[in-house]
Amino acid sequence: MQHNDCHNVWSNCLAIIKENVNDQSFKTWFMPIKPLQLVENVLTIQVPSQFFYEYLEEHYVYLLRAAIDHVLGKSGRLEYSVVVDNGFEGNQPYTVNLPNKSNRNGDGNGLNLKGSDYSSPFELKSVEDSVRDSHLNDQYTFENYIEGDCNRLARSAGFAVAQKPGITSFNPLMVYGGVGLGKTHLVQAIGNEIRNNIELGNKFILYVSSEKFTNQFIEALKSNRLQQFQNFYLQVDVLILDDVQFLAGKEKTQEMFFHIFNHLHQNGKQIIMTSDCPPKDLKGLQERLLSRFKWGLTADLQTPDFETRIAIIERKMQADGIHVPKNVIEYLAYTIDTNIRELEGVLISLIAQASLVRKDIDLELAKSTLKHIVEDVDTEMSIDYIQEVVSEYYNLSPKDLKAKSRKKEYVIARQIAMYFSKELTQHSLKSIGYHFGGRDHSTVIHAVQSVNDMLSSGSKHKGEIQEIEKKLKVKVS
């Protein structure tokens, strides 16, 4: 009866162990083990050699401890029967019994197991596969990630990875860019897409910042649980490491990540990373790591262009159920041209301000709110101001400059306004064209060239252009 019980117990332990190691490790280190007996909650297993025993104790002690705890309870114990001499034909092998080290140390802390509720010292919960915590924010999705010229490659690559993680040539996928440009949103959107795709199965997706990874590694070093730490990460199907540049100068942490990276990559697992710069510009990282970062695809995120900023504002306001006039949206998109995070912060401030003063959001409120957020918003040269000065000079209205009319006086004034918008502001050609009635960037190029021709040829309009320039320079000075 005890013999049958020991086989059942060991079979249950193997089922758990198999879920937590790769196939090759399972075949090499666990298939040769034979269960011998189960007496008073002490399971004795036979291993082929002293080296085999020492390897198991060094590399899989916590996994074995956790499996025994799960099958036999906290009172369960494990002992080895080590074959020291295979003996002669007809004789029994000579063996020696040794207790499991974790039993002697009374160490009950185990690995996060698939198929168990065993807790982790690293606060990375890993219980039943269906509820395993990936540390993903559900709000980050592809649906609310606005695509533009600034991020098209990265978004397309990310979506491809989400459909076939570990299978595309984009492994690893490195996304880099400045602060607030949407790196975290994109990589978490990939994780959420994979998690929600039933056809991909129940993959273990883990999002972790490099700072948290480092802290976990340090804690593992202090508590002598490096193998447990490594084993946990080797279970991951999709690893998302944010801000990899913070591993710079941390040699031991880099070494650990190097081994985890190699194992995951060799086993067809997907690796996704973010950084504030491309791999070639990362400082303080080992060359062998940097070399591996370049194996897949590196895609950058740039500052969103005017059209993308418009789309971001409209999507945000729509999601919050708030109506914002078009002229306010354009004003915000023109004024906040640094990054998405700052743009969203301004929107939150504007909504809060409108709520406090109980007013609808209009251009006046937007300008008033931005005074406290954007430096020199009043004195900064803007396309609106240029249009006002030029239209006033020619006895027109700013609306005339945006109209479709091809009257000569309208065309000349519009071209001069476009010229100064290009010379005196930081706006792109697309942005300038949009502000002049949604015209194409090629129209702006033609306008600038026409005004340059007027200035170089001594046209009758040369004096007019110079007078307008003096009026505008009063604003700049």
C-alpha cells in the first residue's frame, strides 16, 4: 500500500514540477528519479548518483520543497536514496539515505508554482494560470493607442508580436523614445492583446520595470534564493521589461538577466523591452547584452505630430464624455508639443478648472489654464498671432487666410503668413498647413518659396513683408 502511495505522491509532484521547468530539464533531472517509499509523510526517492543529488539540491531545492508541500502538506518531507555503488549482477545497489536540505533548514518558502497557490517572496503572484498576475494595466490597449507617423512602425511591430508572440522575427522587440511618448502604453497593450487572445492559450505574461527586477534580484541575493528567483522568470512566456537603461552599471543583475534572456529566447518565448535611447547609445551595459538586444527589431517613438496630438485630445475627451470646441483642441495641440504625458496632464487640469469655475471649456479658459502650466504662453509666437498681424495689415480677417478663395490679395497675404509661420515658430509644415484651412504641406513649401522669390527679386511686396516682420518682432522681443 505504501509502495503504491509513494508512486501516486511522486506522480503528483512530477505533474507540478513539469509545469515549472522546461522539457529538457524535466527529462534530464526528474525522469530518472524513482519513488521508493512513503512513511509518515516522508517520501524517499532514489537518484542515480551523488552528483545528481547535489545538483538537485543546488538548483531545484525550492521547487521540490514546494511540490512536496503542495502534495503532502507542510508536514511533508523528502529524503534521497543515493546510489553510491551499482553493485554486481544479482546484488542490490549500495545506497545511502540523505534528507532534503530544505527539510533540515526548515525553509518553507517555495517557488510560485503553476497549478498551486504557493506564494512568492518577490510579491509576484503565480497561482492558477487563469488568474496569474501579469502586472498589466487593463487601460493600456491598442484601441486607445493613437497611431501617427511618430509611432507607426513601433505600433505595427507591436501588433504583429501580439498576434504571434515568440514566432515573428521581432524577438526581442525593443521600443525606445523620450519621456512621456507612450512606450509603457504600447508594450502593455501588447501584453493585454496576448492575454485576451483565447487562440494563443493561457500564456504567462509578466510586465516588470528594470528597477523592480533589480530589487527582486538583490532580495534574492540577501535571502540566498537566487535559484528560486531564476526559476520563476524561466516560467514566463512573454517578458516585458520596462526602462532597461536602469540596469546600467549593475553587473550581477545584468548577468542574471543575460541568462534569463538566453533561456527564454532559445525556447521561443517573447521578450519585449523599452529604453530611453537605441541600444547603440546605451551606456554601462555589457556588450553581450547589447548584442542580443539587436537580434530582433528596434523601433522608436517620436514626439507626436500636430495631427496625432489632435487625435489624442479628441479621443481623451470622447472617452471622458466631454465636449471641447474645435478651436480649443487646435490651440492645445499647437501649444503642447512636447509629449503625450504633458498633453494629458494639461487636459486633466483644464477639465478640473472648468469644473471648479462651473464654466464650459472655451478658448479663454484654455489660455487662462495654460498660463499656470506652460511658460511664456502669452509671449510665445503663435500661428494665430501671425495670422492676426498679417490679416490686419491687409485689412482682412484671419478667416480669410483659412478660406478657399484664390483672390490675389488673399493668396499673397496667406503666403506671407505661412512664410512667417515657418520662420518664427517650431511648427511642422503639416501643422502650418492644417492651421490654414487644412492645406497640404506642399502648399506651405510653395508659399515659402514664393515669398523668398519676392524678397530676392525686389518685388513690390518686399517692403510689405519687411513692415510685417517689424510688427512681429515687437512680439518676439
